[in-house]
Amino acid sequence: MAASETSPLRHADPVLLALPFAISGLGLLMIYSSSRTRLARQGMSQFYYVERQSLALVLGVIAMAVVLAIDYRRIRDMWPLVYVAVLPLLIGVLVTGRTHKGAQSWFQVGPLQFQPSEITKVAVVVAVAGYCHHHRDDLDAGRLAVGLAIAGIAMALVFLQHDLGTTLVILVCSFAVLVVAGLRPVHIGVLVLIGVTLVGAAVVTGKVAAYRVDRIVGFLDQSSGSNKTATQQTQAEYSLQESKIAIVNGGFAGEGLFKGRQTNLSYVPEQHTDFIFTVVGEELGFFGGATLIGLYGLLVWRLWRTALLSSDFFGTLLAVGVLAIFAFQIFENIGMTMGIMPITGIPLPFMSYGGSAIITSFIAIGLVANVNMRRFS
Amino acid sequence: MSDNSRVRVSIVGVVIVALFSTLLVRLWFLQSGPEDSLKVQAVLDSTSVIQTPTPRGEIKDRNGVVLVRDRASWAVTIDRDLSKRSSDKVIGQLAELLHLKIEQLRSQYLSDRQSLLQPAIVALDVSQPDRLEILQDPQNYPGVRVKALTVREYPRGSLAAQVLGYVGEVPSADLPRLKKLHYGPGDDIGLAGAEYAFESQLRGRPRRETISVDPTGAQVGEPVKIDTGAVGNSVYLTIDSNVQRAAEKALAEGILGARGLQNTDLASTGLVNFTAPAGSVVVLDAQDGSVAALASNPTYPLEDWVGGISTANYAAITNPASNFPLVNRATQGLYAPGSTFKLVTSLAMTKDRVRGIGDYYTDVGKFSVGGTTFRNAKDEQFGPVNLQQALTVSSDAYFYTVGNDFWNIWDRGDHRRGLGIQSEARDLGFGARTGIELDENDGRVPDPAWKSAYAHANYKTAKAKKENSVWYPGDNILSAVGQGDVVVTPLQLANAYAAFANGGTLWRPHIEDHVVDARGKVVATTKAKAIRHLTFDPNVSATILAGLQGSVDQSKGTANAAFQGFPFNLFPIAGKTGTAQVNGKGDTSLFAAIFTANGKQYVAVAVVEQAGFGAQTAAPIVRNIIESMTGQHPGIVHVIDANNNPHD
């Protein structure tokens, strides 16, 4: 893909394309820091996770290149195909998938695990955006219902895998796309009302009245699991406590790379995956944490900017959807480690260990960069 | 793009700016809150010591053959504080993952041979994929940990099991005493055999790190002080693994063979075979007291102790029905020596001039005194015999009368000379521990003082105490033939024969040859230590030796049936059978032999419980070992049927 005179690459956004690499690099360092002592104690290579994550990065970059090569308007016109393609994966994982960390959402592919719910997020955004683009001028109640159904079916299948976090991500990004697509204020009001009522009902009817709102979500997550409500409850509390201690320990300047106490003692569960931000917080301090949040801010700004620059409505909706995915995941994940959001298994984009999430993130950025660089053609 | 859309995208932007600002503010408050930081800082003032065991030293035989060594093993442990339901679930999941039986895992988990303060070790040698599965899925395996252990490994299997012994967790009762040596709960310590005897050499020095800790006990920063510790030294034993293997093989075959022999003592009650439940063998270098082999049967799998023995396995090897395989019968077993004790009586009677080597005694098959008749085995009559012949044919009557003569001297008031058999026995090491590094028993040489003390301790009335205190002629007569209250360990018997063989030095038997440190430098060498030196009249020694040689190579010799076809011209042997009667049980079969192999003089002793005449079981076992040590490549042990006319 040489940048010839006619190539759309001339208009590519270098900031948008460079940021994933910068954040992923930091992510590798943090994964190494959080897992090396634990792996060594278990008699394994200290680079076990780093190596696997690096492999996922390479696959992600290849996937992004492929996405960039295809004009996003062809993807736009194929949206039903994109959507229908992920449904068998979601159903298949329910039938044959492996249970992992309470969620039955993985395919075992040789030594690798593949988690279809990750790519579903992007597929739903493409589908809802494609559908709304098609009916861009008359999004009445009936059309809205179809749009909701597109998101709803995918959400239901993901929720059946006990993966509440991803369900919420799909909910938020579909909602964002629908809002920007022209959802009428009255419909927005009705949808918000339905949501509030559902949450309220859970509080009022359940034994959970005494719990804080963040724990309600936690409660739902656990009761949707099969048999370990009590242990997971204490597990969540424990995770949160250790996570906060780690971040508090960091202070302004951090304890220094590879010197985090909580990190080296492996006190934070799932630290290389969902709680990766605690490593940044502890070892690199406020300085490092704020820098990372700043990098994400930059990324989100470039996505937002693309939404405005897009030459067509689909491009705007696609960028908004991807923007919503990233913004929500970043806020939920970092917020969770600092105790202002409930604990759900949502990865921090480009940082958390996890191949499906990394590849999906690259594809999502690739789609938006695609919209961006083809804005004049 | 419509203005409406533009507005809506802008609203999304505003929401996002708000969210990111929230994150930054929250991060700022968490990380710059002065109280929280102070809280963490204030607690960094206590220290604690982390101790890691260093690899334990190896145990090798005299030629450097490794008998015990350490190897790394990845173990799976389960925490102790799990509820029954959780532990059941976890055990089930582990059984599936590791392809082990649920009962096996549960038995390990519940084993009371493991410290209750430490997570229970349930599986060893867990592969990396399995470890990874557990590590990646902590919520599916609550309370399960993976831990690197060093465990004992036995390249030669259970060879010399009772000599080597085993390691296990420090018994809690010993913890206070061992604390200053830095033993903690769950630490390994030698519990038996060489592992126990040479603990201080084998253990090395554990690595100790002094660290700062916070209130949760978590380490803060780098260790304050590090003692790197030292790997344990390796101990070379005097045991020769080839001889040991030959001895264990011969013993096991002899025992099996004896169980196929009919016990003619019980012929009246029907056809009954010997039970031969147990036995032992000692092979001792007569020139310095170093032990070449110590075999004890039944034995046990050393492997069972690795990583903490399971309750089931421990119950199995301590069950009386399995005849106490943990006991080293060669050093701890107590047996009436029977006629093998006639060596002592022979030396005593010549030294105290009770009977000369050339004096003839006419054996009529029995001897009566004070209304009691003492009979030869099978009531055999040997006619006139001198000392040499009496030993060859093992004339009991000859030695009964020697015992009686001694008693008369004692009775006349010459207590020193009258107790000549007893003092000779003590000089030859009977009645006292030999001083070997392993657990052993004293044995007993009965005399009037012992009998009186025993009676006073065990009888209630003054009358009974007095009556049972009397030193009767029968006491001395039975002692003279190694019966009555005389009991010895097989090692004591071998050591006494070694002292006779080497011309009078009673060595302290030992199994430690030398000790080398981790760099291979010899740090200690065991020197042969003499317990005492005895003086034998050369003529007497020659006569006794001739008598003992006759017992194997002459047709009248008691052990001759067991040595048919043996090349005595190439490998001269002197030996003595013993057949000790035991109340209510079959006879103990004993044999002691003096021989030369590879230019060294050895004594070999075999003792088999409830296995008939000495010549039937013990002598064939010793023959097999001698053949093996002299390069004759023996087949299996051929025990001797009673109809083949062995006697004594």
C-alpha cells in the first residue's frame, strides 16, 4: 500500500494510527511487570504472556491493514453480512465453548482461545450504523425497533455467555450510534426510562437494597453465573481493595518500574488482564496514569474528529460507535480499578492481556482510520 | 452532515470529556491523598525472616553409586481452610485435570502425616500445561497453589530402605528443640536411618532473608539481610550397593523358600510350613567394622514417603499384619543366638581353663542336672568329642556341661571366673549397643544380678521375688548354648564373629565412610574405631576356626547340607549354624560365616524368624551372598528340607 498520488493513505491520520502502537507498547511493559514474578514462581517463562500478547499484536496489525485496504463503503453495503457472520460464532460458543472465569465465551483454537463476543462489538456497530445509514432520513419507531433488535439479539447471545461487561459495551455503543443517527428525543427519553426502571426494579425487589449501585451490577453478574455467588462476592471486594491499595501506593511519581509492591507480590488478581491499570498506577504513579489517560484522550479525540470529518453518514455513525466502545471501556475499566465503577470483566483497550480484545481493537481503529483517509474520495 | 448530527456528535464529545475528567480527578485524589500515603509509609517498620530450604545432600554407596538424591518437583497444594464442599469440588476438578484418582487426592489432602499449618501437598510432578491451567484459572481452583519443591529420589528404588531411612516434616513435638537450628513447621528433616543419622550433614544451611513487612505481612522493598545458606553435604556410605542387592535378594529368596519348607517340629499337628515372616542379613568388613550390607525383610517402598506419606500408605506399613517393615531388624531385631553363641562359650571356657581344647567329652545326646534334662537337637548322640568336633557337629551336651561347670565355679564362690561366659560375651560386644549410626538395641547377657533385678521388678510378692532371683544351673547351661534369656542383634553377632576373625579387635561398626561438600571436597572421613582389643590364645583360635570350617565343609558339619558343591579350596569358609527355640513359635534360623572376598575378610550373618534349622534357611542365604561376593554368580537360594538331615 504505497502512498501514491491517488492512494487514500495520503490522507491517513498518523496520530490515530500511531496511538495504538504507543499504548500497546506500554501495555506489554505492564503485562511483563505484573506477571513476571508470578510466572517465575510457577516455573514458567517470565515472558509467557508478553510473547502471546506480542503475537496478538502482530495479528491485530495485519487485521487492521486488511481493513484499511477495503473501502469502508463496501463494508457499509455489506453490513447485513457482517452481522449475520458473527451470530453463528456466538451460538457456537454457547454450545461448545469453554467456561473461563465464569464466562462461557471462548473457542479453543489449538493453543489459542478465541472470544467471539469481542468482535461482536464492532460487528454490531457496523450493522446498526449500516442500518441507520440506509434509513437515515426516517428513523421512526418501527425502524428504531429493528435497530434495537439488531443490537438486542447480539446482546442477548453475549449475555447468555455470562459476559455482562461486553453486553453493556454493546448496549452503550448501539445507543450512541442510534442517538447520533437521529433518534428522536422522545424515544431517547423512553429508552432511558426503561433502563432506569429495570435497574430500579432490581434494587427494590432483590435482597440487594442495602448494597451500593456498583454492587448491584456485580450482583447481577454473579447470579448469572452458575454456582459461586458467595465466593465471587468476596473475590470482587478483595480485588477492589487490593487494586485501590496498589494505585494509592503509587503516589504522584510511582514506585518505579518493576518495583511495585502490590504488583510484585501478585496481590491484585487478574492484574495482567482486567486490572492492568493498577500496575500503571502503582509503578508509574499519577504521572504515568495521567499520561495514559491523556493518550486515550488523544485517541478518543481523533475518533471524534473523524466522526465530524466523515464524507458520509455511515462513516460518522461508525466513528461514533467505535468512539463509544473505546470511551466506555476505558472509563469502566479504569473507573473500576479506582472504585468508582462496578467490577466487570471489561479489558482496557490495547493494555489488557487478551488476544481477541487486541485484534478487535486494531480492527476498530482500522475501520475509523479507513473512514478518515477516504473522506475526500 | 446535518447540523442535527453535528450537535449530537458534539454532545457525545462533551460526555466523553466529562468521563475522562472524572477519571483524572479520581486518580489525583487517590494518589495525592496525604493520609493514605502516610498510612502506607508508617507501617514499614517490622521485619520478618523468609527461610527457603536448600537442596539436601546425596547419599551414595562406597563406590559413589547414588542411592538418594534431591530432585525438583512441581507440586499442587490445596489450602487447609476450604469448606468440605469447596475441597470436594476442587479435588474433583484436580482429579480430572491431573488424571488422578479422587480417592488418592483426598487421601493426600486428609493425611495427618502432613502439617496442618501448611497447604496439603496432593500431587507431585505436575506438568507445565497443567500448572498453567491452574494458574490461569484461579477461580476454578480456589485454594489451589502450585509450588516448587525439592523431593527425595531413589535411583536404586527401595534398596537399603531401612538403612537409608526417609525424610518427612519435622514432628511438632520436636519443633521447640529444633527451633534454634532454624527448623520451622513443614520443614523436612531426616526421620529414620541415614537420613536421620546424618541430618546435620545432609541438610545444609537454609537460605534466610530478613525482609521488611507491612501489616499484612507483605514484603516491602529488597531484603535487609541475606544469608545465602549452603547446599547439604553428600554422605558416602560404607554400604556396597552390589553386596546390598545380593543380600536383599538372597534374604527375600531364602524367606520365600522357607515358607515352602515343612516345619517338622509341628509334624504332630499336621503338615505345616514355616511362616518365615521376617529376617535380616549383615555383611561386615572384619578388618575395620565398616558395614557392606544391612538387609531387613519385609521392606517398604521409599517412594511412598516422597512429598509426605499418605494416611493409607502409612497405615499399610505400620499395620502389624505387614510385620513392621520400617524396623531395621539387622540392628534392632532381638533374637536368641542359639548355637552361634557357642563361639563365646568356647573362648570363655579355654580362657578360664574350664575345659581345654584337647579335652574329650562323651556326648550321649543329653545332660541332666537337678532333675532337669537338657537334650541335643533330635536327641542325636555324637560320642566322644573335643572342642573342634563339638563345634563342627554342634554338640549341645558338650556346651551344656561347660555351662554347668561354670555354674559350679560360680556356686563355689568364684563369681568372676564363674561368670566367664557372661564377661566373654560382653567383651565381644553383646549386651550393649555397638555404636553404629543407626537405631539399635542393647540385647541382653543374663547374669545373677540381671535375674535378681528382673525378678524384683516383675514379681509382686517377696516370696516370688526371691524365688525368681535364684541363678540356677539351668540359667548358665542355657546361656552357654545361646538360649534362655540371651538375646542379641544380628549386628552384634556379626561384630563378635568379626572380632574373632580379625584376631581380637572389636570394631565399632559404622556405615558412614566419608562426607563431601557441594564442591566435592572431602570434609570428613570416618576412621575405624576400636571398642576394645581382646587377646586370644592362637591355639584356641586355630581350633575354633577348624571347628567352624568343619561345620561347612565336613560331612558331619551342621551346615554341610547347605554348602554341597561349594569350592572350599578356592574360597575357604568358617561358619556356625544356630537354631534358636522360641516359645510358641517356629525356630529362628541363624548362620554366621567368616570368609574372604576381593582380598578382604568379611563376616556375614543371616537371621530368619520361624524358618527352621540354621542350615535350612540362614546358611543357604549366606552361601548365596558369599557366592555373589566372590564372583560365582549364584542362582536363587536353595533352602534345605529337614529330611536332608541338617541338624542344630
